Amino acid sequence: MKASDLFVKALESEGVRFVFGVPGEENLDLLESLRTSSIQFIVTRHEQAAGFMAATVGRLTGEAGVCLSTLGPGATNFVTAAAYATLGGMPALFITGQKPIKKSKQGRFQIVDTVDIMRPITKSTRQIVSSSAIPAAVRDAFRVANEERPGAVHLELPEDIAEEESDGHIIVPSNARRPVADEKAIMRAVQRIEAAKRPLILVGAAANRKRTAKMLNVVMDKTGIPAFATQLGKGVVDERHPRFLGTAALSSGDFLHRAVESADLILNLGHDVVEKPPFLMSPKGGANIIHFNYTSAQVDEVYHPELEVVGDIANALWQISERITVKDWDFSRFLEAKEAYDAFTASYARDACFPVIPQRIVSAVRCHMPGDGVVTLDNGMYKVWFARNYPTYGPNTLLLDNALATMGAGLSSAIATKLLYPEKKVIAVTGDGGFMMNSQELETAVRLNLDLPIVILNDNGYGMIKWKQEGGGFPRFGLDYGNPDFVAYAKSYGAEGHRVTSADDFEAALEAALGRKGVSLIEVPVDYSENVSILLNELPDRASRL
């Protein structure tokens, strides 16, 4: 068969449902092979958006999402998305085209060394130099992308290789089980936990990737040990659980951090060094740490655990639940912090100010979203408030990026999520800055007939950096800009548009959008002016009373 057909059959063998991308002339054979396959090709309006979509598929399914671009500028537009996938632990395959490699037709027009460009930001990158290499190259790419730690991989398929005839045969994915932790390591962990006075569980990014929720709940229910999460660990514990303390969304000074400071032992599940962590350790000492992960700890000046339990996290939790004896641990300070945390969060949830404060926006979204609904975030000041104040009831129901923390991914991520789960309610929440970085994907969402509300929080500037600028004592400079008429902009793509005029109006508009067919854009004027006083003054003052 033709090599491009073989390539697509290899993708089908891996269970690929979607390929996202912007093709070029170097991809025409592959594009034709996709046309006659079971795979749905989704044309996007920018390669970066296609990469974000592929990464989101990988994040939600645990199996690599796939995206496609041509050579040169198409391939270089993949760079941010590849870094997003790799730093975020999201398996994704980035396929790029290339001019013929056996003979040159146009010199070096549009040619850059894509393989070398991708090398620092992917787990593996290679050019396919013969059609017979396709089955092994595709199978190995998926294996590398999916295995711990997940991330981006890259294959370059030159034009002349894609059009070759090949007698290659598909390599079927093999079944593999993750290694389990050594029994002696489990017993040492049990002894440490039983000997502790104030143990605490931290849920990190890797614990979210492999669905450890069931066994973690077993441990929490049996022992009563409270848990908190990093931003990428949100959702592993149903946050309605009475022993869930909150999310570490701020660097210091929050109620949760006061609670963490009182722990003498932290069970750190799925720690990921790329995620901005809560401050657990310092040169002055602090809690002892037990590292539970699929891989051993990467030790640095802020993370040096006393014990490592290396292997499948869920299995390790099961082993501990079978062996541990419940002790008379003291959780009073943790629960006191939770009570204060909840009260402080609730105090802003119904604020009627206009422009709307982000805490009210978070509260409204949570109120109107079903338990299994998915909120996708871009990156900005509001992300801190969603991470901190938005209770998640299941894994991957709040998709945020706390690794590369790039702008421009929120809308693309929502599109991919809705394609995967058309029966679920999905909302994209983005700032005006992040939205405009990939706003052209509005056309993609409309073309695909998606039922998708998009909430744009508009402050006519880069609000997160304004907060940092003001908090650092710098004069305001260089962060303001103008925006289009977002309502007219939405309508120009065939979407509904609504500009909010009050906090109550936002709730009504959101409810209407969730019940409406098609794409709906809601512009919400947002007020971040209270951020400095809340985050730097009021919150630390209240938390210090604990």
C-alpha cells in the first residue's frame, strides 16, 4: 500500500479518533489517506491551536492526541503547543511534513531543521526516512508519549516517503502493566505514617493522570487523614469531601498554607517538578516528606523527601490501606484552617459589584455547571481564583495549565473536550488577552456545530502581570491595550454574543448559554482592583490569626 495509507492505518491501530491541524502541500498524500480513514480530520485556523487540542485529548484520555502541520512556518507554530504538552504531562503526537529528502526540487525554501527544533521540548523526535520504518516509528512514538512521564513526541514525514509504495505491516500496541512499589518501602511508609502526629496528604499532577481517586478515597475514609491538592492535582479528591482542605493556588499566606506548616509528615502523591509547588520544605526544616510516584524523586534545594515509594500510586495506596493501623492523629489545626478557608471564600461569592469580581464569576460558574461538566481555563489572574475557589467533583473537570502556563490554550482545549464528550457541558473561561491569541478558533467551534459557551473576562489589559507589577511596587506601565467589540466579533463568526451589565446578568447569561445550541460568547467586564488588598493584605491578615 502507499506509505501514507500505512501511516494512517498505524494511527487507527492506536485508536486515534481525531487529527487536528493545518495541512500543506507536503501533507497531501497523508491528507488523502485520512480522508478515506475512520479518523476525523479537524481543520483548525492555527497550528498552535491544533497542538493544544491534541494535548487536551491526551490529557483527558491518557492516550496521545494527534496533530498535523506542514513544514517550516507550520512546524514552528507547533513549538508552544509541544512545550505545553511536555511540561503539562499530556501525551501528544506532533506530525510535520517536509520536502522530499531523496532529491531537492526547490533548494532550501521553507526548510528548517524541525527535528532539532523539537528536540528540547519533546520526549522523542525523528524523521522517517523510509516507508518500511513507519509502523515501528508510529508504535514507538505512542509508547513514548503515553508512558510516564507523558508528553509530546514528534514525527516528520517527508513528501517523497509518504508517496512511496510499502509492504510494511502494522505493529499492534502491546499490553503493559505499571510496576508496583516494593513491599519494604510500603511498610516503611506505614511505620512513618503511624508514628506521625499530624500527617497530611498532598495530591499532585501525576496522581491526576492515572486516576488514583478511588484508592485515595479509601485511604482518606479509613484513616481520616486530610488532603489538599496542587492546581494540577485538582479533581482527584471530590472537593465536597469533609477532609479535603483546598487547593494550593497561592505561593504563601493563605489559610491552606498555614495548615500545611503545621503538618509533621506529608504524603506527597504524584509530585511533578514542573508544577509550581506549595512551599513544603526549606533550609530551616519543615515536614518530613514521603514521595509516592511512578518514578523516583528529582531532588533539589526545595524538594528532598526522606522516603520514596516508587511504583503505581493507586496500588501503593491500596497496599497502605490494607496494612495501616489508625492512630489518634491530631487534625484539629487542619480542620480549623478549612473552616476559615471556606468562610473566606463564601464571603465574596455573592458580591454584586460591577465590573464583576472574579470570585463572583467562579461562584456563578460552579453554581450553573453540573458535577461532570468541564471548565477549561486559559491563563491569567482569574486562574488563581478558579484554582482556589472552584470545587471540583471529579478528575479533569477543571482544565488549567500550571506547568507552561501559556496563554491562548483555553478555547482550543474546550473545543477538543467537547469533541471527546459531546454529551457533557463544557465552558471555556478566558481572559481577553488569552482569547485574542487564538480567537480565530471561534470559526472552528461554529463549523463543528459545538454547543459551547465562551466566557471572556475583559479588563483591557494583562491583569495577572498588573497584579504582580502593583504588588512589587512598580508604576503601572506597558500592560494596557484595546479590544474589539466582542459581541460583534462573535456574531461575525455566526456565534451568539452577549455583553454583561451586572453580576446577576452574568448568571442569567451563563444559564441561557448552557441551555442554548451553538457557540455563545459572554463578555464580562471584570474588576481585579481588589486583588492586591485581598491577596496581600486581608487574606494573610485573617490567615495569620490561625
